[in-house]
Amino acid sequence: MKVKTVAEYVASGEKPEILFWVGCAGSFDARAKKVSIAFAKILSSVGISFAILGNEESCTGDPARRAGNEFLFQMSAIQNIETLNSYEVQKIVTTCPHCFNTLKNEYPKIGGKYEVLHHTQLIQSLIEEGKLKIEGGAFAGKRVTYHDSCYLGRVNGEYEAPRAILNELDATFIEMDENKTRGLCCGAGGAQMFKEDEPGDKRINVQRVEQAMKTQPDVIAANCPFCITMLMDGLKAKEKQDDVMVCDISELIVQSNGL
Amino acid sequence: MTIAQIIFILLTIAVFTVAFRQFKRVVDNIKLGKSEDIAGDSVQRWQNVALVAFGQKKMFKRFIPAILHFFIYAAFLMTQVELIEIFIDGFFGVHRFFADKLGVLYTMIIGFIEILSVLAFVSTLVFLWRRNILKVPRFIKPEMNGWPKLDGNLILYGEILLLIGIFSMNGADVVLQKLDPAHYPDTGTLPVSSWLGPALFGGLGEGALHMVERFGWWLHILVVFGFILYLPYSKHLHIFFAFPNVYFSKLKSRGEMENMPEIMNEVKSMMGLIEDTGDMSDDIPEFGSRDIRDLSWKTILEAYTCTECGRCTSECPANITGKKLSPRKIMMDIRDRAEEVGTKIRSGNPEYIAEDKKEAGATLTIDNFDDGKSLFDYITNEELYACTTCNACVEACPVMISPVEPILEMRRYDILTNSQGPSDWLPMFNSMENGGAVWQLPDERGAWTKEIEA
């Protein structure tokens, strides 16, 4: 399987159906790269033609903007919008809810207007349209709980798409007490990912993992590369990393369907 | 005209004159903020007012306090009907002006108010218990020490006085209706006072009953006057401000931070995408919010609307894990700083004119104001930088306040104007600027695809 860039599509005179915005984590972080691969496999398995920007993609600017560095944000955003507009991109899907939010809600004011989907939304619609069917088996008897990322959930109001997918698995799905609008942050947002915590009693990711552990999960499903890092670190702090897996929803589908 | 009438009329005029000034003070303080065009869909805005402010939709995320609060709120709204009668009676020296005019309807209205009042009375006692004996955690956070704690209790004491007033007045009246029907028109059977009145005051003589009735009437109206004068100094202001605050709350996505067109245009012109607008050449610009004048007026309205319930703080991941950040404290600090700046500006003291703007005959305004302090004297960086922008506080607020917005505006000031901020962020900023990614890595961005091809 070959993942092509938009430039490669253009060179061969074709146009992809959708742009897969990979994001910094999906491109560089060892754990998040696996999510990029999983999602690319899903897209490819259903025959959607997709492209990435490759080296022409840069950070959307979300962490810079929320850190307060508007100059850096604008530089990133304007650069990206120039690139996207030059390829006449109309539809974008991304595996990162921070990229999703910035592309969807913040780029329009700067001149970038696109239809933007989070990968769980696209996957849900593929399932609804019957194009993607989740095979059973892999998760039979497993307990799965789900962590809402702030930027997909509370900020953009998407609580149902990920749950609809999880309900297709043959696992037992158990909600944490703190779910949907009351889902606790993993601790990474607002550029916290890139700095040490302020003094306090405990780390936010540890608190979140404690909440998740109450459901006695085999798997904590997530939808954000930064949440995945944070939850895995939290499990390590609790020495539960060998008992509980943290997976992106796309990875669960890949495992189920043996892609 | 009786002496009572004269006292009532003079008192009403005095209370409303003073109250007008105090409310104007608050409105002036709100206007110290930056102008912000609140545009868009008034249908959606009125819908928010109907559901969130009037209908208390967001309160019901926590059912028990919501239902108790709803009783007090409903009693407050309905009592306004009775208050109209109290004003008519007070001005014209009549007694229960509407009683014989409305007949059964009057009995129903007063009866309904009585039932709500009992529910409100119980709710008020439960609230006092929650604050002072049960000590619900969100009411005993550090920012609640001192005045905020007393403020919360004073309001509840005031409510109890109001209810004592209503039931003394109605209870004595019911007994008097039997003794002196000429002066005390029949109110019909009231659900509470018709048994509470005889039970409490049944043995009293006519003179004593008359005293109790007048005591109740005056107590009620005096506490109402007290509340009107007290509101502009109290968190209780939410009973009015919740409505405009919800109306003016942002309709755009929570995920969209306020764009900064001046920086956008500067960057676009740097990149040769637009003509240089020259906006930034004349002055060293200040970005973000350092003080009250740099905040949107809407944020200051939010600060005055906050009733310190602490739902935001109890949902804040930073606060839950023991960090200093409390979204409620951010709003309280903004309000307190707005009070301080407003008071100093109204003093007209030329001492508060900024050094570089001190010219002969210059008068003190918000534009040349400098008292050597700022919001940063109230809110520390430790608080600002603990925010994960998760929006749990925004979600939790029953009156649609956003503590995230001023936090991010103050970060903008610290980073863009002060060039400060956590040093941990510098590598991230540098790699974004130089490599277009949050991490500086030797790999190519598309290198991950090799793994899939293999």
C-alpha cells in the first residue's frame, strides 16, 4: 500500500477524494504514527482515495495559539492555508482533535474554508453507509471504556460518533462516571503537553486514569494522540501499563478486521 | 396623606436614587472594557435567554441544588406580583388594593406565592446548611474566605427575613379579616396563612394584630429595599445580570479563539500576501490583556454576573488535582480589579495619570490611567499557565461565563507583549518556527508512510 501526497496526485493528473491531515503527533510520535497507519489502512480498505501533504504540512498552530503566541500561530496557519488553497483542497479528515478544531473553527477567519472531519466522524459515516463493517472476534469478552477528548467532545460537541463505532465492536462498552460533557481532560490541552505541570497534588492524567480504572477496563479507547500519550503515562504511574491498553478507535477497527 | 405614606414615598425615592447611582457605577465599570461588537442571530440569543437564563437549563446538570435554587427563583419572580401591590398600597395608603378587584384570582396568586415561599424557605435553610455545616467543597475554596463567604450567607439571611415578613403580614391579615372586614378585604382561603395565621396570632387582640401585620409589611419592603441597594456590591447581582449576560454570550464555537487581525495582517504582509498596512509601524503595540481596559466589556459583564457558585472550579482539572488555578477566582479577580480601576478613575486623582501622559490640564480617564497595578497583581502566572483550555468551566457555568477567554488573553499579553511565559515552551516555539512541527526531529514529515509500505 502506498500513501500518496497531494503533489503526487496532481502530478498524475488525479484528485484525491479527501486530504488526510496527519498532524505533528501522527507524523513524528512513535505511538501516534501507529494511529496514522491504522487510519490509512481503513481508508484504503474501503477504497477512498486520499492524500497527505507530506513535507508541505506543518503544525496547525493550535499549541502556539493557546500558549498565547499568536504570531507563531498566524505564521503556521497562513502558510498551511496557502498550501491547502493552492491545491484547492475541499475536504479534510484528521486523527487529531486539536488539528480538527483549528482547521474547522479557526482557519475560516484567516481565509481557509474547508469541510473538516474528525476520523471518528468519517468512520461512523462509512459504517452507516455500509461501506465499512466491523468484524467480530478480537474483542469478545473484553471491557472497553472511552475517554472523550476535550476538543472533540466539549469543544466541538461530538460525543456520539466514537461511541457509535465502539458499540459495533463485540466488546463490553462501559462508560466512566465522568463522560461526555463531564469527561475530565487528559492534561495535555492548551499546550500543557509541552511544559511541566504547575505545583499540585497530582497530575491530571493520573486523575483521569484513576477514573478510567474504576470501570476495570482492558482497553481505554481514545481519539487523540495527546490523550493517548497522557493516558499511557498515567497507567505507567499506576503500574498498570501491562494490564490496560490505550488505543485509538481506528486501531480497534484494524485489530477487529485484521487489516 | 398619612405619615406612613410620606415615609414610604420618600424612602422609595431615596432608595431608587441611590440604587440608580450604584448600578450606573457598575455599568460604567463594565464600559471600561474594550468595545466588542456582539453581532449575530438574535433569535438564537433570545432562545438562550429563554432556556438558559429564564429556564435555568444549565443549572439542572446538578439536580438537587438546581431544584432548590429553582424554588427560590420562582418565589422571587412571583413575589414581584405581590410587590406591585405593596407599592400601590404604600403610595396610596390603601390596603390590599387587588384583593376585592381580582377576587378568586387574587386568592390563587397569593396562594401560589405562599406555596413557593414555603419551598423557598426550606431551600434557603438547606443552602445555609450546605454552606456552613455540610461545607460543600466548592463553597470553602480559598477564594471564598472573608467577604465572599459572608456575602453568600447575608443573602440567605435576607431571604429568610423576606419570608418572615410575608408570613407575618399574611397571617395577621387572615385573622384581622374576621375581626375588621371593613378594613381587611377577604383574601379567600390561603394555603399557608389561613392556618398559620390563626395558629400563631389567633390569641392576639386587634391592636397587636395590626402591629404584626404592619411589622410584616414594613419588614418585607425594607428587606426588598435593602436588597436593591446591596445588589451592586454583591454576587447576588446575578439575579439581574444573568439575563443580559446570557443574551450577549458568544454564539461562535468554543473552539474558536478571538482572531487578532492586526497580527494576521502583519504576518500576511511579511509573507508578501498583502500590501503592508503600516498599522504597526507608529507605536510599540501591546497585545493581549494586561488590565481591565484590555478585556472585552463582555468579560467584565461576566465578572459582575458571576455568583461564585464554583461549579467551574469544581470541574476544573487543574483545580481538582490541587493546582492554584480556580476559574471562579479568575472572574472574581477581574470584577475586583474593575471595581478598583473604576473607583480610582472616578476619584479623578491626577496621581493616577500615567507618567508619560501627564500634561497640564489632563484629566484622568481609562486611556491615561495607570496606578502601577494590573490584573497580574491579582492573577498569577502560576494560575494562567495551569489552564488546559479543556472548557470544563465553560460547560459548567449556568450563566454562560467563559473564564478561558480572559486566561488566554492574559497569556497573550505575557507572551506577546512581555515576551515571558514558561521557558518549557521555547523549544516548542522554536521547532514550530524553524521546522513547522512541535518537535524538532530529523525525520521527514511523511516518513511514517514508509512503515505502511514495508
